[in-house]
Amino acid sequence: MSESKSTRGGARKGAGRPKSEPTVMVRVPQGCLDEVRALIERYRSVAVESDGQTDWVGK
């Protein structure tokens, strides 16, 4: 085997998904997965109001 570094593969600048807000991995029971997905979709669809806050819960 060669001991020189390969020039193939590896991290590339600008590769991957664009970053938005930070995310966290959370385990969700399968029974409420559809409701959690609906909540996230509602959160993403609401525009930020003029005071910088969102009012998305309970709509």
C-alpha cells in the first residue's frame, strides 16, 4: 500500500446542505411522529412578525 495521502474524496468547501438554524437530535415515540412533523411544518411556514417574534403555536 502507498503511504501518500489520496487526492480523492474528503471535505470540500461549499459541499453539503446549506445551514439554517441549529438543530438537535431528539428521539420521538412513533405514536406522535406525525404530530411532531406537522408542528415542524407549521413552524417553518409562519413568517416572522415585525417584532422579530413568531406566533405559531396553537394555530
